Amino acid sequence: MQSLAETKAGDVCTIKWMFGVAEDMARFDIFEGSLIRVLSRIGDGVIIAKDNIRLAIGGEAAERIKV
């Protein structure tokens, strides 16, 4: 298991657990068990996609999401 911050562009991951960001991610229909794709890296953060949703996640939040 690794943090979302450690992934590479193009990776397809399943979210295993989230600490402190679950409520924010739920607004975008992203939960533990969701399948996401890492679109690109931006600084220490990532841009992810799930279905037709695109979401930029900062580095600190990405460290608290395990995939």
C-alpha cells in the first residue's frame, strides 16, 4: 500500500483508506473502494479522475489517501 502522493501519471488505483479527507471526497462520489486514475502530477499533488470527474488534490491531502 502506498500514498496517492507516491503514484505516477497513468496509474489506476483503488482507494484503500482515507484519513481526514473522506467527507471532502464524498462530495465527488469518491469513497474507500473507488477505482481512480492518476491523470498527472502537479508539484507534490495529483490530478485524479473517476468516471467523468476530474479533481486536483494537494500533496498534504494526497499523503493521507492510501491506494
